[in-house]
Amino acid sequence: MMALDKELETFHRELPNLLANEGKFAVVSGDQILGVYTSYEDALTIGYEKCGLKPFLVKEIRAIEEVRFLSRDLTFPCPT
Amino acid sequence: MLDFVCGISKPRADALRKAGLPVPTPINLKGLVDTGASITCIDPSVLKSLGVVSTGAIPLHTPSTKPGIPHFANEFDISFALVHPQTTRTWFALRVIEAELAHQGIHALVGRDILQSCLMTYDGQAGTFALGF
């Protein structure tokens, strides 16, 4: 379970409809897409404006999600 | 090693001010420059002291993840500043992930997401590097 499980589920459910905006950033709260924005900072700004300090997700819209890499082994806190 | 200043992102600071809450003071930290990291990593103790919460999740491969099965890491928004007496370069909304680093004597891995905006020169014989930003 991730901390933003519900928002991630919403994002993946709506992804086919969002792909026209590939490369932009979606803001998701609960089961709603709040908007799509050109930059990460714009999306974050709108997320905080609309949700305040309540949880929300900012996710880049990609048909194939970009995977990040670390060349060293690290311990990660449980993502809950 | 690289000295930098870590704080909450500008959008989160604005939200805290709007809610009438105090904005955490940025923290001076030491990070290890890691060209093998495609994203900057911050120790959870730092994120906790800043009071930030996750605003994302990203897939991540490390030497111990299996091919095609990435680990999903929580993502956080912070501000990140490289400070020099003559200039300061600030990222007002930087995406980072949390990773346990404090036991290695560092609080961050400074990844290529930062380095891609800088000029780094490594002098192997002298054991030094210079970072232009």
C-alpha cells in the first residue's frame, strides 16, 4: 500500500483519457483529476491551492512510466 | 560532499502561510554527489523534521531490484539551494525520494536531476571536484 493509493488508482484508471496531454502533470485528489498542467511546479502550486494541506498526487502523464535509477543499494522506508 | 540548504517547496510554504501555520526553517545539509542517481534522495529524518508529506510515487531500479519489477518510492516536494558567497541557485519545487542515508554520515544523494543544471569538473588526481551553477 502506498500513501496515495486511492489517487494512484484514480490516475491509472483515467490514464487513457489523459494521454492526449502526455508529458504534462496531472493533479489528483481522491477519485478526481483536478487538472493537467505544463510543469511540475505549476501542478504542485494548484494542488496546494485546491487541496491545502490535505493529501494529493502530482503525476507525470506518460504512456510508459519513466523508471528512475540508483546505482547503489539503499534502504527505503516502507511506502505506506 | 556538497553543502546545500533543504526546505519545503514554495507552493507548500504558501499553503502553510495561508493556513496560518509556521513555515519550517530550511536546514543546512551535506549530500554526496552521485552521478549514478537519476533523482536526488533525502534521508527520512530530514523530511520528517520539515513536516512534508508525500505528493507522488515513482518506480525505481536499484542493483537489488529484479528486472522489470521496480521498487515504488514515495516522492516529496522540497526546495533545494546551492549556496555560495557570490551566488545562490535555488530549486523552489524539486521532486525527491526518501532513502535511509544518515547511517552513512550523509543526509542526501545529490543526483543528476540537480547536476543536469550544473557544470561539474572532477579532478581525479587531486581528488577534488568543482561545481558550477
